[in-house]
Amino acid sequence: MKAVMFTAAGLVAGLAATGALAATCDGAAGLAVPGVTLTGATPQPAGEGLPAHCIVTGEMGRRTGADGRDYALRFELRLPDDWSGRFLHQFNGGNDGEVKPALGMWSNLPEGAGALARGMAVVSSDAGHDGAANPEDGLAGSNVFGQDFEARRMYGYGAVAMLHPAALALTEAYYGRKPDFVYGAGTSNGGRHAMVAAERMPEAFDGLLAGYPGFNLPRAALQHALDVQSFRKVGPTLAESFTTDELAFVSRAIAAACDGLDGLEDGMVFDLAGCQAAFDPETMICAEGQNSDCLPAAKVAALETIQAGPRGADGKALYSDWAWDPGIAAGNWRFWKLESPVPPWEHKPIIAVMGAGSLAQVFTTPPTPVEGSPDKLEAFLMGFDIAAEAGKIDAVSAAFPESAMEVMTPPEADNPTLAGMQAAGGKLIVFHGQADPVFSILDTVAWYERLGANNPASAEFVRFYAIPGMPHGPGGNAADEADFLGALMAWVEEGRAPGALIAKVRPDNEEAAANAGATRPLCPYPGFATYSGGDPALAESFVCK
Ligand SMILES: [Ca+2]
């Protein structure tokens, strides 16, 4: 049987003078790739900054799970009429479970810098489960798939491995030739997918982009239990444990100790390492009789416990510690730590239980079925004995032959070499917000430093950028918009290794209003931007130190 059939006559209209290959959607639904069932092919006219393209939809691997639920990997592949010859696998965030539009666009990228807008073919999938399926049993909805091992495995690494060759075969069949360059990119859980792919599928990608990656996701989920248990010691509810004003005070205290370390008091702390040494949280404790611009000792202690990260019975870190950064005042930080809406209760007063369903049902073995109501989810986290139960993220059973850590993380996450990627000639760019409340930038720093120690040549194919003030994704008082994808393309295609990238304060970011319009260099870690004189709004007034 032929692996790829090219069925539609006239599909390929011909090569344009530029080298771009033109094609149309006619007949795309007739493309045949083993294991793929196509469900549609819809032409999309040019508009909203996107070129005319064809949306091919389909699914793979339909099956009934061990839990009796139906599973399939659903995807969409967007194929521009004027194809640049590039392909991008879009890795999605959260719990997956949804075929996000295959635009290859993330809000850190400047307008027009997304993959489809650049003429790339882009594929996106739900990673093998339907998160919208509302289970009638009342269990935490988007995490229910975690009770089926194969669905966990697909979410962890199986879906990318299954879809990637099939999507490439469809792309080749559509255009009549293979892509010149193959990319993969994502943020959060999608950044995790990228880092997993760098180790598990190093030959499949010429370039990978990992934004604020949750590459130790099960460990990071332990933090949710620590957060809830610590916050509830200082408040009757999570949302009341710290007020917006109190977190703004913490932000000011951090800035007072750290902002000037980079030579300019602009609310952005570029000297990440210097700040961790310079800031003493206990200076925030109210003196006797003081009741403003300070915090009660118990609240400072709660923050210190949270920032230290979860610990085992032996006192050793189970995940990572967390960076002090003024971005702690960002709305996104509060959203993730203190006021997460949980569908379908998004209109109710809100509690932070975002990670509860995942820790219960996806990241521990055996899974613990938890009802999806906010109080049940919070109760699960309150009752989770971190020191005693953390081992469940490494546990296996007959029904779960690989642990959550094995399924979710890059195999060498604790001791990376990226030797496979090095041999294959791939490139990897990682970026992470210093105030990320979901995945600690210090975990990414530790990973990067270990990589550099294990494999000094990694400097030739891996770059890491820390973004001051940025929480989990764009936001905060941050210059968080930069063309990471363009930098990756220049590295892969022209051999131009990325140095400082110019980042912009996004005009719609009200939290960065004080720096509206400003640009800053993002320096390859461990370098950081330092003010060297001149207009403080301009990146050229900074050098990488
Ligand atoms: Ca500064």
C-alpha cells in the first residue's frame, strides 16, 4: 500500500516565481494517509492578517478507553494557498482536549508573526481526548481522561508522536513535496510538548520553541496543594488571603530591593539572580505598631513557604523554589494563585483550584476521582499530604504502566544533554516569565544550567530568555512581545544564532502603562539587560551584561 496518495488532479497549480507553492482546497478531503480519517476540507479566504488557506480536519486512533469513554485524536491542518515551504506543529496549552485553531500564533509574538500568517502549514490537535465532554458522573471535567492510561500517555507524548508524521504526509500529499523546514512551538503545556519532543523526537524538528514550559508538570502540580494549604492559613478563603493591595505592596518591596540592580528603576528587574540575593522578604514584616506598608509575620511566612516550593519528608525539594519578581502584583499571578474560575462555575466567587483536578486525576497513580465542584477540588488539595503522597507522581500500577512523571516529562529533564537534538542539528529557544506563578522560572534556570554543564556545546543550539515581570503568559509590567519564532527561523534557516531579542511593551497591556511604548533587549540567559544611558524607553539604551 502506498503510504501517501496524491488523489486530486489540479491540486498543485504550480510553483510561483518566488518559489512558493500554490495549491487549492479542491480535492483535499480525498487525500489518503494511513491511520487518518479526514472529516473535512474547507477553503478560507484571506483575511484578518491570514493568507487564503485550506482547513483540513480529521482524526486518528479512535478507540474506547479502559474507562469506557470514547477517545480519538482530532486535529486540524491549515494549508496556505501560497505556501512558504515550512511546517509548524502547534502544541497547545492547559490540559489539551481542544483543537485550537491552527494559527501558530501566541500572544508573545508581534502581530503578523504567527506561523500561518508567515505562510507556514500548521497542525493543531486535542492530543487525544475531548476536554469539553461533560461527564455525567460529575467528576472534574477536563481532567477525567487521566483515569485512562492511554489517554494520559497520548496527552504526555503519544499524540505528538502519532500526529506529526501523519500531518507531514498530508502536507506533502497536498503540495506534492516535503516541507523544507519543520518547526514545533507552544507555551505552557505546549512548551512542555516542545521540550518533550526535543528529547523523544529530535530528528523530527529543525526548530522548537518552548514558551514558559511546564516540563515538570506533575511536580508543579504539587505546588498547587502547597499554595492552597499555605494561603488558607492566612485567610478564610483563598481570594481573601492576600488582597490586591497587599500583593502590590510585596511588588513594591521587591522593586525597592532589586529594580535598580540593572541600572534603571523602571519596575522591571532584569537582574534575576541578583534580586534573589538582594531581597529579604522578612523586611516586609510589620514592626510593632506599624499597620501600613507592611505585612503581618504570618502572611510573610506563608509567602516564604510558597516561594520555597514543596518539600519531602526529608526536606528535599520536590519541585523548585520560585523567583521573587515585582510581577507578583500582576492580575495573572492572582488569577492562577488565588482566583481561578473553574468551569462551569465561572460566575461564582472564585477559588484557586486550577491544578486540583489534574493532580488528582492525571498526575497521581492511582488516580483519585474528584467531583468537579470548587469546594471538592479545594478540599482535595487541602487534604493532600505533600510529603507522604508526592511519590504518587512517580508510581506505576498494572493499569498505569508508566508514571505521570514518565508520561509527562522529557526523559532526561533532571539531567539534560539534548544529545539527540545536537546530533540531528536541531535548534531550541526557550523563554519564561520571571513572575510565572504556574511553572517556576527557577526550574527552567536549573534545567538550563544543568544542560550547559552536561553539554557545553548546547550553547550552539539552545537559547533561553528570561522575561522580567511576566507572569504565566503575557501580562504584568513587562516587555513581553518579541519575535521568538522569527529568531528561531533565522537560526535554523540562515545559521544566524540569536543574541539579544528586542522586546516591546504591548500597547494593550495596561499593567505596563508606566512603560508604554518602551522596548528592551531580552538577553540570552544568564545575560541580562543593563541600562547604559540615553532614552530609557529604547532598547538601544541597554546592553547585555
Ligand atoms: Ca530595572
